[in-house]
Amino acid sequence: MRIQKVLFICRNISGRQNDGGIMVAKRNLNFFLSLNITLDVINIPPISLWKHLYNILTLRAYGETSKLRMEISNRIKEKFDLVFFDGSFY
């Protein structure tokens, strides 16, 4: 089976923040772009420190919100060949 359609989920890589995780996410995104496949991207927006701590204490993923869960659930219905969660927090 050839992968033709990928959903790429990552932290917001278009912002000013430029840490190691963002650099790896950009590298992974560029890899998928080089494959000449249909690529849809969901950027998880930055969250506050308090939201980040709350998510850690409640064992939730980085940036997890009901809105984000709904968006991912709706997008997955589009029948992707691969859903790629970029990051170690998910």
C-alpha cells in the first residue's frame, strides 16, 4: 500500500519559538512535503504555563482541549492513510 494522504499533527511550528522540538517538527514536515503526497496539517496552538501544568497534572496531552479533540475526530473521518503525531507529549 502506498501512502497518499497524511494528517500531520504538531505544535505550532509557524510561531517565533524555535526550540529543539519545533526544529524536529519542521524537519519531519519537510520530509512529508518532499514525498509529493496530500498533506493536511493541524497546528496545536501555544498554551499558557498554567494550562500546560494542568494538562500534566491531569495526564492530558500538550495543548489538549475539547475543541482540539473535536477537530482531530472530525478530520480523521476523512480517511487518511497515516496520522502522524509529531512530538513526545502525545
